[in-house]
Amino acid sequence: MDKSFEENYKKIENLLEEIEDNKDNLDKSVKLYKEAKELYRKLEGNLEDYRAKVEIIDSDE
């Protein structure tokens, strides 16, 4: 099951903190960055979906 928007947002925050704390291992930092970027793209898509839903609601008024 997909995680909620909020859970994924928090995961990105945690990944970014890990990257900051992991300055000695470039390979690991790149992997963490890739994971964060993939989650970011997913959240961006979620926001577009939410925006479309809000626009539908607003157009019904």
C-alpha cells in the first residue's frame, strides 16, 4: 500500500538529513539523493492530483 503524502514528505526530510550527516560516503549519499528525488517526483504528482480535485470542487460552486 502506498504511504500517505505526509509520510513520504517526512521520508524525504529524513533522507536529506541522512545525506547531510553522511558526508564521508559519496556513493551512499548519491543513493539517498536518488531515493529522495524519486519520492519528490511522486509527491509532485500527488500535488497535481490534489490540485485537480480542488479545481473540480471549486468549479461546482
